[in-house]
Amino acid sequence: MSEIHPTAIVGDQVALGERVRVGPNAILEGAVQVGAGTTIGPNAQILGPVTVGEDCQIGLGALIGGDPQILNWKRVDSPVAIGNRTIIREYVTIHRPKDVDGKTVIGDDCLLMGLSHVAHDCRLGNHVVVCNGSLLAGHVEVANHAFISGNCPIHQFVRIGRLAMVQGLTAVGKDVAPFTLVDQTNTARALNSVGLRRAGFSADQRRALSRAFKEIFLSDHSLANSIAEVASWDPIPEVREIIDFIQASKRGVCLGNRRAAAEMSEA
């Protein structure tokens, strides 16, 4: 049985799984499906079509399925999907896609901290962390195990690769390659070494990634030549993942301080 507070509003199209708890003044409207064991906090709003997985936590005042912030947008019933065991903290906003055939997706085991924002048509993988106050504009894609620190604005259509980390207060306007750590503005400073160790990457994998990082992100060669050089090494799959990610980029990729590297090589 589900537990619904007397002050909550739950519409006729809402389907609740077993052991769902709906808090005071929460509003669930439209085609909403909530998986078993999920908790919906006070004053939260879920506006369908939305599916929420099992054992999720939706915090105080969170809004899921809000209209996209697009001038002259004409309302369509476009869907939002939340995976299993995802935690959505207080006052998080997650907006529906702009088109009926679009989708805003949050994967399994994600953590969206307080006051973070996920705009229309964003797609987050599994185990993604978005810290307090960070803002993801429309169509941002975030791969599995990526970590976005606090108060980071992410430009529309940016891609953030697997196990990448964006440091706090960083404005990102270009793609962030897998396994890299980005700080300041669009600057890949290093590998996400802590994240790699925690993810169980072997010493050999980390050494191969470090060698590739130095050539691709820090060398004074052109980016095309650096990628060709690394590709000639018969790279491990994780290095190939970086190469493929860069070659698929449409916005350009956050690189290291290649100018400083070039000046050091000339000194």
C-alpha cells in the first residue's frame, strides 16, 4: 500500500507502485507512474507524462516535468523519465522536452543536489552527480559516472564524457572528454585520477590514459596530429573512447593549456 498525505493532490491518471510515500502538499498530475518504494517530499510537483523508477527520493519543492523555458513554446505532452534509486534533492527542477518525440532522461543511481537544474531534452546516464546550484541547459548529455561540482553552468548541447569531472564554479561551453578533469573555463587540467581509482581502473589503464592525455591535451602538436599519433599506438579501449568522443564533437572539446606547453617546449 502507498501512503498519501491528506493534503497531497494525486490525479486520476497517476499510478503509484507499492510502498510509495507522497508528502504534504505534493502535486502529481497527468500521466505519472511512480515505482515501488519511492518517496516524494513535501510541496514537490510531478507533472506528467513522467515515469519515476523504484526507490527514488524526491525532495522538498522539487519540480519534475515543468515546461521548457523556451519563448513561444507550444505545449505538448513530452515525457520525462527518471531511473531507479535516483535522489533528487530540494528545489531541483527538471523540464520536459520541447517536442513530443523528445525525451528528458535521468538514469539510475543519480544524485541531483539542491537547486540544480536540468533543462529540456537533457540526457543523464547512470551514477551521475550534479551538485548544488549547477545548471544544465537544453540538450546537454552527461555520460555514466560523470561528476559536475557546485555552481557550474553547462552550455546547451554540451556533452560530458564518462567519468569526467567538472570542478566547482566552472563554466563549460565545449565538450568534456571522458576521464578528464576540467577547471576554469573550458580547460582540461588533468585526468580524473581519483575517479579512475575509485572506479577500479588498473595501474596499467591509468598509465595509458595519462600518456594519451599528455599527447592529446597538453602537447604542442595540432590536435589532429596528436589524435593520429595516439591512434597509432594501438590504444586500449578507454583511450579509443577519448579519441572517438573528440572526433564526434560538434562544439569542440575542452583542451589543456597547449599554449603553455608549447612555450615550455621552446624554452
